[in-house]
Amino acid sequence: MSATSQLDPTARFLMGPGPSDVHPRVLKAMATPLIGHLDPQFIAIMDDVMDMLRRLLQTKNEVTFPVSATGSAGMETCFVNLLEPGDEALVCVNGVFGNRMCDNVERGGAKLVRLDAPWGSIIEPAEVKKTLEGCSPKLVAIVHAETSTGVLQPLEEISKIVHDAGALLLVDTVTSLGGTEILVDEWGIDAVYSGTQKCISAPPGLSPVSFGPAAVEAMDKRKTRVQSWYLDLSMVRKYWAGAKRAYHHTAPISMVYALYEALSLIFEEGLEARFARHRRNHELLRQGLEELGFEFLVPSEYRLPMLNAVKIPAGVDDAAVRRRLLDEYNIEIGGGLGDFSGKVWRIGLMGCSCTQNHVNMLLAALRTIMKM
Amino acid sequence: MSATSQLDPTARFLMGPGPSDVHPRVLKAMATPLIGHLDPQFIAIMDDVMDMLRRLLQTKNEVTFPVSATGSAGMETCFVNLLEPGDEALVCVNGVFGNRMCDNVERGGAKLVRLDAPWGSIIEPAEVKKTLEGCSPKLVAIVHAETSTGVLQPLEEISKIVHDAGALLLVDTVTSLGGTEILVDEWGIDAVYSGTQKCISAPPGLSPVSFGPAAVEAMDKRKTRVQSWYLDLSMVRKYWAGAKRAYHHTAPISMVYALYEALSLIFEEGLEARFARHRRNHELLRQGLEELGFEFLVPSEYRLPMLNAVKIPAGVDDAAVRRRLLDEYNIEIGGGLGDFSGKVWRIGLMGCSCTQNHVNMLLAALRTIMKM
């Protein structure tokens, strides 16, 4: 048997926490023949990708490009470049990704201060303020869209509090970027990272990051080398944004093609239209799920449109239902992570997976499987 | 103008140090619609990829899978997992990638011992032996195929010396894997990393790694956490090779498809046939280049077939010739790195770029441009 015939996965509808469905134009973009990572034509594509990322993040930050690995490497990039051993960092934790940030801080030898809130709740600005009275961190890190709980974290008030305390604000936008508004400059976000496989609807493999002037200054003032060679932005930025594009590592060319095409699709749709589509289909899903008796984990005012966490009704077999959704309907939804394992489903409406047809298919399948 | 029309790079012949040309079947594989990174069908693909990597590396190592980033991250993965702060490591340096290894050792807080040899020469086993009389490293690192110079490093004798000294042997096979024989188990290599964009002829974006029993034991005995969250194999291996495939990060699915297809192509051709093709076309290129008056940097017995470093003749404008090759012939070759910048060209014959047609095209173009 030819090996080719085995690379023939069943067509799925990806409605979990990512990856999301990818537009055929993006799939086709990845099949574009390769050119060199220092080819003038590739550098022109890189320039366009950086411009589009700046527009998407609504920032003028020069240091704005995709790191050559998935979203969690974007997280690590931010921590290893901004913190030095002995620095203090305050991490706000209300889900799995806040915990992962803490892990990053500790591995870098920085001093961790945690501010915990219940999973499914936001981080309250007043709590941040209170915590900052007892410490003087270089950096405060917070998750904009907590993929493990479906919480959308308001950032403007916290940004002011963080800057009043003289700290940098680092924000995780892995799940929100491309699906809801993120105003990096207006909100005063100093450093941000994201992923390509959520609302941008490109395959996983790159992590857009953006560093503002204060974050760049913090990097430039380092006394120690960044602990990671691969993620050291003092070198990576010379390849992406330097006057002379200096070789650092070989960029994942096909993934950059994919991101280029996915960003192009975003601007063809328009940011406002795209964000409205995410809100609209979230509303349709919410209505349908509530009619079926589901309860949302997060209060309505703080719900992410693109990641809907609902409580699994009592008596329902988590794994069995998700397996039937996958096997009989080719629909993937996500189970709970960490404390929410077995208790919560996470239904993604991200990018190309955010359509009324996706919502309708899922609701119909759930109705049948759960005999609701 | 539609953005799509801009993603239309000129078709190139990639004869530099990587990426190499990618087979149409691999390009097509990347356009395969995405499924989830925990989908049972994706896990089956992962299993096949691991099996094929083991066959390619000729190893039984269970911990054999691609790290979710390019080759340099594979290098970093090996160092951060095998070394702890204070450990001693001996790095053999005869080119850029040996230097990069030293950088990795230092960033991890380990104690570096360097053994330098002139660029373009091999590391002599006797020198390794002598150096090991003055230190007791946990690890000896060496490059099998030095991409900056074109040296093929013999490993068997050094492996014996390293193990007699009680150290682990770590080998960089980024440029050699898929183009020449690598016998991980027979040669006693404890840890190895590679890249996908050289002789495997997949796009850049993944780094195959393999850890043998002694390396796994060293990881398991660590007293400190690995400094990188993203590259911490104690977690990553649970996703790739654990009994229950535990979520760590979202794998770059399309890149895994590409690697699957590229590895399938390798085994359809057959390892022996593939290695013979690399030797044959290297010989054709050597003959042609020598007829044009070029001199090789490396003595014939230690030349890599897939990376041919030749001295730029006196009076020839390095950048101008390479620019004409690219603009007029769509052929990319590589310039010199580091000390060899402006002095050496690096001509790759890797994977799909290793054909007699590639050789003939390049020789004809050089003949015309350089009026030889």
C-alpha cells in the first residue's frame, strides 16, 4: 500500500479550543513551492505579514512578528526576554494558561508573585491594585482570553494600575486575536503573544508576538543573556525586522505563507465584520445551548464569543458524547482542562469554524445524542 | 488587487544550505485539511511518523519524535534536557553550529569546555581523547554534518572514546539525516537532533530528536526543572509517546503531515538508493566544479555529499554572482557563514534538490556568469 493513501484523515469540523477549521485558500497557500528564507521575495512576504499583524493588533510596534513555534513558545518568548533571574513578576491566574505563565516565570529563575481568582471568573482590577501594594514586579502578566474557562478579561483598567506601579503589562491573546478587538497601543499593552490556530484560522506552528517601546527597552537593558537561544529576540528581530536581514534560524516558510494568507482573509472580511460574526454566532450558540438546558460557566458579561465553556449536565458521560460527536458527526469539541476535566465542555467558534452552519450542526447533533 | 496574487513567489531551485526543494506530494500533504491534535486519526499519523523516524535514524529509541520548531530548537532541546546548571559539557567546534552549541551550553548555566579544530577540518578522535583527560563532562557534543563548512565528521571512534570517559554523546545531524547513513544505535549516539528542510526535503518547521536509554536516564535523574517549558521532553514525550496522549502544546499539524509524506517518499526510494543518489550527484558536481577551476574547502575523504563548500575564486564578486544566479536562473546557492563570509560558496544537493539536472543547470549557469 502506498504511504500516501494513509494521509487521508476524515474531514472534521473543528469546534474545540483550537485548531480551528482552515480556509481552503490557506491550505492552498501552504502548498506554495518554497523559496529561501533569505530570498528577497520571501523578505517581502515577511514585511507584509508584519504589517498585517500590526494592523490586527492595532499597534505601531516595530517588534511585531511571528515566533517560529506554536503559541506556548510565544508565551515563553515573552517571559525569557523580559525577565532576568531575580526579577519579580506578578502573574494573574484564573485558569490553565495563567498557571503555565507561572511555570515559565519560575523556570527562568525570576521571583513569582501569584494573584489567583476562581476559574471562570475574571481578575478584578481592585485585586491587582491591592497585590501591587505588596510587591514591585518588573512585569504583570495576564490572560486576555483564558482558553481553559472561556473568560474574556477586561484590560484597560488593569493596564492603568500596572503602569502606575511602574510595571510592564504582558498579555496572552492566543485565543482572542482575530476574533475580538485587541487595541495594543490604546490599552497600553507592553508585550503580547498569540497563536495562529485559533481565530486567525491558520494551522498551528507560529506565535505572533509584539513588543512595545518599554518592553524593547527592558530587553535592551538586560545584564544577562536570554536563557533560550532559539527565542532570543535580540537576534530573532534582526532577521525579521533588521535593516540587514541576518540569518538566525531557518524560518518555517510554509507556515509564514499560511499566516500571510489567513491575515489577508481577515482584512478582506474586515475587522469589524469579523468580530461581529464571532459575537453573532456566539449568541446563536448560546441560545441553542440554553434551550437544551446547558449552563454557561462564565457570567454573560465576561464570556468569550469564540470559546464557550458549558457545564456538562449531571449523568452525562463526557468522553462518550465527545466520542460520538467525533465518530458520527465528525465534530470535535474540547473537554475540560485541569480542574475542569470531566466537568466542562469547551466549544470553539473560531475564525473559519465560526459560522451559523457550524452552530446548527453541533446543536442538532447534541440534541440527538443527548436525546434532549 | 487581491492579496492572494501576492503569494506567488518565483519558482526557485534551492541549492543552498537549506531549505531544499520540496516534492509536490509533500506540498500537497500540507494542504490536507486539519484534524485535532488529539484526534485518534492524528495520533495514528504521529505513530507512523515516529516509526519512520526510527527507521531513518536506525534506532530502537522510544523517545524519537519531531520537536515543534526548526532544527536550532532541536539543538536547544537536547542541551536543556540533558544539562543542568553546573554540569560540564565538552563541545567540539569546527564551524558555526559548534559555536551555536557552545552558546546553548552557556545559556543553560553549564560549564563549557571547547575543543576547537580549524573550520573545514574534522575533529580528530585523538584530540577528543586528549581533552577528556583534563575534564569529566556529562556530555560531549559534536556536529555530524557541519553546514557552514561541508565537513562530514566520522563518529564511531569518537563515540567509543566518549563512552570510555563515561560521557553522553550528542550529535547534530541537521544536514546529514536523509542524505547519508546515520546508525544511531550501532554508533552509540545517545542523543541526536535534526531538521526537516535539508535532506528530508520537507519544509522547515520541525526538528526530529531521538534520545537513547542513557540520555533518558539522565533526563529522569534531573534535580532541576528544564529551563524551557516548551522544550521540556518530560512533558512533550507524554504527548508524543505516552500511553495516554496528554495535551502539552498544540502540535503543528500541517508540518507533521508534511514530514509524514516526506518520510514516506524516503522509504519508497529506499535508504541505500537515496544515499547513493547523494554520492553520485555530489561526484558529478565535484567533477564539474573542478573543471571550472573551483577548489573544495574540505579534503575529499571528509566531504559531505549534500553540502559542497568551494572557495570563491580571487576577483569574483560573491554577492553579484549569487544575485545573478537567483535573478537570471532562479538558482539559490549559499554564501559563507561567519569566518567564511565572502570566501566560500555552499552548494546544497539535498533531498529533492539532489538531481543531475540541478547539477547541470548550476554548472551551466556558473559557466556563463563567470565566463569560464
